[in-house]
Amino acid sequence: MEQSIASKNKRSELLKNRTQVVCHMMAYENVVCVSIGPKKVGDNYTTELAYKVYVTEKLPLSSLPKDQHIPEYFKGFPTDVVEMF
């Protein structure tokens, strides 16, 4: 399947900030990995690219200190928190 030019450009923008994103996200206690991929909402993947933030355990925001809340957006792109284990 061929990617559209807009999709390639968006991926390039996400990749441009990857070092800064990885450094920022890895500072959170529960984060083990960061990648780029389609955002998942519920059981469905969307066509929107996001920074995928993999955590050891996905916890309710109410149980985390505010400084441990992963932002919904970073550098203008959505984040997607994924439980890894």
C-alpha cells in the first residue's frame, strides 16, 4: 500500500522530534519504550499517527501525581499510552 504525501510528511515531522520525545517521555517512572504508530482508541486503530508511549502498567490518572501524567499531545502530535506487560 502506498502512503500519501501528507502521511509521509506527517511521519517525517514526528521523526524529526524523536530524540526530544524519547528523552522527555522516558523521564516518566512507568515508561519503558517510545515509538511512532497509529493511535488506538478503544479496540480500534485510527489513521492518526501518534507517539506511542509504552508503560509497564496503564494506571488511572487519579492514582498518579500530576507530574507523572503523560500529556495527551506532545510537539503538536497526539500520544497513545499502551500497556506493555
